[in-house]
Amino acid sequence: MSFKVAVVGATGNVGREMLNILDERGFPVSEVVALASRRSQGTEVSFGDRTLKVKALDQYDFSDTDICVMSAGGNVSKEWSPKIGKQGCVVIDNSSAFRYDQDVPLIVPEVNPDAISLFTRKNIIANPNCSTAQLVVALKPLHDVATIKRVVVATYQSVSGAGKEGMDELFTQTRAVFVADQVDVKKFTKRIAFNVIPHIDVFLDDGFTKEEWKMVAETKKMLDPKIKLTATCVRVPVFIGHSEAVNIEFEKPITADEAREILREAPGCQVLDKREDGGYITPLESAGEDATFISRIREDSTVDNGLSMWVVSDNLRKGAALNAVQIAELLVERGLIQPKKKAA
């Protein structure tokens, strides 16, 4: 069986990565269509050794397309995902538009694969926020064994999480600093070069940002509504790779050694944890990799049954594009989708 797949937002960072990963993983495609806004129509993007010409989303007929992987932002998704779903094409949406809709499953395949069956309600499946995706991959196997009560997480999120504009701003500001030019701030609220910004997304009434709220709501929806979680999300001058300092309180005793062994066997996890110089992962090494890396696993003596750890992943891959493709693979593996018959 092979499937016709459309990638919406194909000219963006995540869209291009989705095309790369569909090819890398050998997803069974009969045809891949690259879609974007009209201003990107005719732009060329790569799919393996092929070159695709971008077509306009608002002129495309989805009636013969099986899967649409959407990475074009929340407003575009709100307008188009329901329309596409009604044409019988399953939408895997990377935006926040439908993550909190009870009729739309929010999926990380290593964490809650069984929830995917709910997609038939709207023909839409939501991809979680990049910082949440890597977090729950690391939390799930530990929660299964010792039951998590509370999580405190501080994130160190790369500028690629803010798109190409974020990456460009870090590059141009860094160059400006070195040549003593004026440093212009456009995408971020303060200078990002040689700085960190404790602010991602908009502020809410309680003082938390929406990025921090997303981590709470998504962890509860995917993993366990009883888990208490608080987050501080910080933008750092790194191009690719989100890092997280995670403190966990469990209901049952669990040692650092036990956690290390559990995570070594867990799907999607890779433990690199040596108590020596360089015996840990940094975002630089995570770029281009599929795994969620876990380092610095240690016991927290300030609470009963506490652990601290360092979690790193490529936010463009597991945090977005890879997870979306894994959702598509899950649909195929479970026989939840069949290729549409071509019109005679």
C-alpha cells in the first residue's frame, strides 16, 4: 500500500524537515505534494533526490489525498484542517489549533498511541508543542513504573522554535556584535545574541506564558491529568535543539540507577549519562538526531522520591516533523487508513 501525502507549509523549516523525514524513513508514498501560500507557489523544495514545485494551498483539491501533514501555523490550520478532513484526508497538524480539542487526539506515538483511534471524529490529529514532545517521551516510562506526582521544568529553547525568522535574527545579531554594528531586535522581545530571554509566546493573566501553559495542558492530556507541572520557558541563543532541566517527584521510590535502566530500554529515549567531563548531551549533538537524549540523572534529596535530569532533543525533528511522520506511520501500522482508489 502506498499513500498520497500533502505537506502544507513545505517551504518552512519544519515543512522541509517533514519532506526529508518522509524520504529518510521510507514512508510508503505514491505521490508527495508540496503546498504553501500563493506567494510561495513555484518555489522548489527537495524530496529525496527529487525536486517538487510548490503548489498553492487554496487551489488544491484534497479529495484524492490520503494524508495531509500541516505545518503552516494556527490560523491557517483553523481555516483549512476541518475543510481538508471533510474531504476524507487525515490531517496531522503541527500547530496548537486543535491540541486542546477533546475530539482531536494529541499524539506522541511512544506515549499514547492508543488515543489515535479518536481521529475519526474530525479526521484531525494534533502534534504537541516541541518542548512537550521530548518531555513526555522521557516521563512516560518513569511514570509507568513509579507514578509521577509533580514536575518542575525549565526549558532552554532554540531559536528555530520561532521559525526561520528566529534563526535569521540570531545569525544577524551575532554577526553585528562581532563587527560592532547596530544590533536590531525584530522577532524577539529583546536581543537574543549572547543573551537568554525568559519569555516564549504571550503572557497570560497568571503571569505564566502560553508556552508554559501548553506544557502543562498537553502533559495532562497525553500522560495523566493528575500530574502537577510547572514550567519556565526560556529562549536561548542556540540554532537547533531544545534542552530541559527536569525535576520529578514520584509517588513510589525510584533510584537514579533504576531510572537510567528504565530509560535505556524505553522507545525513543537514548541515555548518555557519564559523571565525567563531556559525559552528557548538548543541543549541538542532538541536531539531526531522532532520539530524545537524557543525561544528568540524579536523585533529589530535598523531596521524597525525587529525581532530576537533563533532556535534549532536536525540536525540528522529534519536536515537530519526526513526530508527525511517526503519527502517519502509526495510522498505517494499525490499519486505520487505506489508500483512496484512484478515479477511473
